[in-house]
Amino acid sequence: MELTQLLNSIHAIQVTGEVQRKDVGGIFYDSRRVKANSIFVAIKGYNTDGHKYIMDAVNNGAIAVVIEDADAVPEEILMHTLTARILVKDTRRALAELSHSFYKEPSKKLKLTGITGTNGKTTTSYYIKNILETTGEKVGLLGTIANMVADKVIPSSLTTPESNDLNELLLDMYSQGCTSAVMEVSSHSLVLNRVFALEFMAAVFTNLTVDHLDFHKNLDNYLDAKKILFDSLSESAFAIYNLDDERGSKIVKDTKAKKVSYGKNENADFQITDINFSLDGTNFKIKNNGSIYNVHTSLIGEFNAYNAASAFTACACLGVNIDTIIEGIRTTKQVPGRFEVIGTGSKKVIVDYSHTPDSLEKCLQAVNEIVKNEFPVYTVFGCGGNRDKSKRPVMGKIAADNSTKAFVTSDNPRFEEPGDIIKDIVAGIDKKNIEIIEDRKAAIVKAIKSAEDKSVIVIAGKGHEDYQIIKDVKIHFSDKEIAEQCL
């Protein structure tokens, strides 16, 4: 596609320099990736500013630069290098618009479902993907654990990729024969316009609890971020929301899409009833339009009944046969690091990604519901560094109150001292049933080896992650691998 055509997809304040009639070779926000005849979009990030690297991009072959800082580079320099200078109000939005056009508007070619909420996004996306595949479709997935293009697995570094990477992945899905795509939509991605210009056929809201306040500052801003997804839906789309979450109705309040609710509430369009679960899985019923459906999933806990019900609702709205939906939920495999049970002997270890107060509490409540106070429950957990500090003491109290004993340890400390993070956690604990072991591996080993037979050990916080971030270095670290070695 020629540069002149692509420029029609953005709202430019000013275009100066040489607009060359050349086919664009790519769209990049990282100057190091720029190649001949490509467009460089200067993004103001949190660690650096892309406007500093404009000339690097030009030297690497960019024929156009998109900027929001009019003083970033003199016009004369770009005119001398035959480079177009495109000034816009918001370069992140321009990146999304350009990417959507450059990659041939891929979201219009796929039945795209987006899932947002604090907890449950990943599991819900796996349910929906498996249900749609049960119909015979090829389905792509974008999310926290991995991105999947048909049968090809691509490592994921962000819950929701940057807009140019995202549109490229969606086009790849379509090219590989996918007819549907399911994606997790993070609050960060909504605020930062990563999904701007995408057309969703359905959007799912799971729940909203305290998280990411280091970024959003308060819960109202966090809610407003999630709401962006639903406000962008068209009249032909579906807005699927959890009626049991008091914020669900607020999030869909202004959407043009058809609102469809799920939850235990008797007014829900798809009502969840009769939930019961064990280490063998979860059973529940769905009531809809006078019909009652029995549903089973091998995934454990009331929260997974909610995740499955949201997927049930979404796929019903998308026109999938109910029997196929039930079969798709039944055959959905264990999601890595999501209440993943390890061990065939007398001790059971549960590895779970719960890293918010709400998810940790629900995880431990589910475990206690299963053991019914007959067996001890041990919890190993920590909190991430350079992230929302307000949740640390709250999670400390939850772990201590819902465990026979809690081992407080390190998570991903990043640039904070692990000991300082642990002090924040312990500040919320008023019980004596804790042990502090800063080294996460040592904490896991101690918890498993010191636990009695028939006990349950919950290792919370990192789930599927196979790394630990210390300062700016990623080292290999897997809770699951350590647990399996101990067992």
C-alpha cells in the first residue's frame, strides 16, 4: 500500500516534507526494527521517548515519521532526507489506525471476541477458543500465556500486543485459515489505544477488583479504562457482562451493542445455579429462556464456573449450538498455571496465577471448600515489585486468614528490594501463622517438604510464568517445575 493511501487513515494536523509515492514496507515504533520504505511512529513511553530516535529511524530507511511533538526534529532536516513529517495529536492512536489499514483491516475478516476484566480473562479465552474449535473452526488466540495462530504458538510478552504487532498477528490468523479470534484486552491496552480501530463482534466483562492502581491511580480510572472496549462496540455486536459484579452494569451503560448478562442473579439472561466442585472438576447449571443446561468442566472452583458461563454466554450470542458449547466446555483442558493441580500422592500442590486480593481469596476459598477443614492448607506467595503497593497488606491478610500457614516470599521483585516488599505484605497480617523465606525456591521447598500427608500447598502469584524478574534481568524460574521436583 502506498504512503499516500495510508495517510488517509489518520487524522493529521500537518504533513510536511516529501510524501513519496512508494509502497510502505512496514510500520514500526522501535527505530531498531525500521527497514527501507517504512513508517516510524514516535511513541512517548514510560522509560523513553520515541521522538529521540527519529533520525535513527530515518537513517535505517524510514520514508515517513509520525510525531506528536512538533519540536522533536527540525522540518528542514527531514525535507533534506526526503522524509515525510506527519504531525498528529496522538501517535498511539495513529499507530493503531495506520496498522489497521496497512494489515488490510484484519479484524473485519475475523469474528473477533475481546475479553476484559481483572481476573478470568485467560481461562475464558481458552474456553471460547475450544468451543469454537469444537464447531470445526480454526481459531486464533491472543493472550497472557501465548499467542496462537491456528496450531502455531508464538510467545507472548504482553497480555495485549502493541497495535502494529496485534494487527499483523490478526492478519496472519486470517491468512492461515482462521475464521475467529479470541483475545484478552488489558486495561493498559485500552488506555494506550492498542486495540483502537479493531472491530469486535463480542466483548466479555468478567469482573473488576483492585489491580494496576500503580498505572490507573484509582478504581474509577480503572473502570473507565475497561469501559472503553464496550463504548467502542457497534450496534451489531454483543456486550456480555457479569451481572453479579456491581460494576458490570456501569461498564456496559453506554454501549451501543446488545447487552447480555450472566451470573447467579435471577435477572441474568444466563443464570448460573447449583455450583459444586472437587479436585475432579466443577459442575453447574445454566438457565436461559426457560431451559436448564447441565455443564461440567475439569477446571476447578466457583470462579471457573463463572469463566465457563461467560464463555457459554458469548458463544450462544455468536450462534453456536448449545450442545456444542457444553461439549466445548467439557473438553477444555487445564489452563497452565490456573488452579493447576500437581501431584498424584498424598500431598497436592496447586499452582495458581492469583496475584490480586480477589483472585487469591477466591483461590484459597475454593481450596478450603474442597478440604472442608479436614486437611491443612499451606500458601506460598509474594507480590511483584514496582507494581500497586496498596494490595500487598491486603493479600497478606487474605493468605494468613485462609491458610493453616502462609510462607511469605519473593515474586518478581524487579527494581525493589524483596525485603521491602515483604515488609509491606506482613504489615497487613495480625496472625502468627506465617514464615518469611525471601528466596522463592527455598520457600516452595520448605512448604512442600514440611507439609503433612493429605495437605494442600498453594503456590500463588506466578502461575504459568517460567521466569523471575530481578532488577532488569529475567532468570528461568518455574513454580511448577520446583513443585514437581519436590513431590
